[in-house]
Amino acid sequence: TEPIHLERANLQALETTILVNRATMRQDGGAIPGTQKIVTAAFTDSGASNQVIFTPTKGEVWSISAGSYSSSGGTSRLFLFLKDNVNSVAMEIADESASSGQHNPLDPFASPGFLIDENMSILATVAVTDSTSSNLFLSASRIR
């Protein structure tokens, strides 16, 4: 759905949204049932630079609640960024290293996580110190 501004002219649209949320058991504005998924990205021994991992489709809002990073065959380092696609500004949200066989949780997800909409993207830069492959995993649930 498109955003609805809180004003008298939109009363019918707001009431309809409340009705739909009740009917789909989303009274709290929580996750849409059946939408949780794990977003994955694989990286080779050449690494990656600002690779887009996830950008919601127009009109969607997703909750990113957990993440982990793994490596096999060597050591690599992940830098995860949240990019504002409207203003072309990015901020680092995670910095994690993994050695062969490790599967490390990502630091920013010790908190409740964060919401992301169509104006934002999650980017990854991976630096490789020796021959390796690595994987990124993010738990995502659609809110709207």
C-alpha cells in the first residue's frame, strides 16, 4: 500500500487499513504472515565492493532482525552498509571478520534490528585475505 497521511480527507482509507490489519491479524502493524525469509549473498575469493544485498520493492517496508556471516577456506572481512538511495549517503552498520568454519552473528542485531523501505539499500563490501568463499545471511520480515 501507499503511505496514507493522517488527515480528515483520508479517513476512509485509514479505516480500511485498520480493517485489513484486523482481518489479517496485524493489529499491531507487525510482520505480514508468511513473509519472513533469509536474504543471502555469497562472495568468492575476489571479494566485493558495495554490492547491493537488499532493496525493498516500492511500497514495501521490511524489518531486518538478525544476521550472520560465515567463511570457508580462509579469512575474510565483511563491511555492511545502509544506503539512503534518495540522498546518496551511506552509513556502516556492521564490521565482522570470519575465519574458515566460523559462522559469526552480526553486531548491530544484538538490538531489535531496523526497518528498511524502498528508499534504502543494504550494501556489502568484502575484503579477502586469502583464498576463501563467504556468505551473508539476513533475517527479513515484511511489515507492509
